[in-house]
Amino acid sequence: MREGSMERYLTSLGEIHRSVGHRKIARGEGRSAVVRRHYRTPIEDVWRACTEPGRVSRWLAGPEGDLREGGTYVLPGHAHGGILRCHAPRTLTLSWIYEDYPADELELRLSPADGGGTILEVEHTTVDEPAALAESLTQVGVGWENGTDHLEEYLRGDLPDAPRQAKQEPGEDEALRITESDRLWREVIASALVSGG
């Protein structure tokens, strides 16, 4: 990790808004982990980084398939599914199928930020048994928070030019940040599930 990256990671932990939501998806009434963060980049650039295969491959993994609304995608090492809605540069909604689990939904929402830049909300919705719900939401919350960190690094120009490897193992600093993210998500989820929020 480059000098200063760990400090940025720790700072970003406080800048990320984590919440639990409710959303109806094809499988039924679901609960979602929502990651919201600000990027100092225009909305069109964040949109392209989230939708153009060559750019996505730099911070997540290279998508393959019929990449248009109504098409299908494969994100090697991550998931596959359908492209349900695409309203550039504001909303992208995908079905998200990991291995042989039932389909979740992933929605990216972009909006201009007051004072410049872009607000990105990543909402991953699942329909799960109550006993497994907290763990499922923690996993997707931590996963997408980590993904939005990699997106931030990409937008700043801090990532190598080579595509990111699917299921790439985190470095020591990143592993520490993921551990702290996990702790914060567990607190948010426990509070939301107890209060019914």
C-alpha cells in the first residue's frame, strides 16, 4: 500500500455512511446494506468507472456479457446476473447471483453532491432467513464498502494500470481496514434489526 493510503483508509471509515434499508425485489421483501459516500469526481466519471468494462476491471473485476439493459453479465470471481435497469448516469440495477444462491439485487444510485463531486449509494438487497440475515448483510456491507474504497483509489489514480484480479487477497493494511469495517457494520446492523429499522 502506498504511503498515506492507510491514513486515507482510516479517514474513509468515518466518511462512509452505513445503513440498513427495506426494499422489495423479485424474491420478495428484502433487507439491504446501503453504503453511501462522496467522491470528488464528476458524476459522469463515476458512472463510467462503474459501467465501462475496462474501468470496472481496474477496481473490481472485468465484467463480461451482454452489457446493456435487459442483458446479462458475469463478474468473474464475484457474481452473475441480469441488468434490470440502466438510466445513465443516475441508476444501475442488477440481479446479483453468487454461486448457486438465490438472486439478490444490487442498485447503484449516483447524484451530484452539494459543493461538487458525486454521491454514490450502493444498495445490496437480500431476502434471507432471520437467523442468517445479520451475517448476510454484514458480508455484503463490508464487501461493497471495500469495493467503494477501491473505486476511490481508482478515481484518484492510485491503482496500477493492470486489471484487478478476481478474489484478490487483501494486503495487511487493507485487511485491518476490513476488520474495522466489519465491526462497524455489525453495530449498524444489530441496532437496525433490534429497532426494526
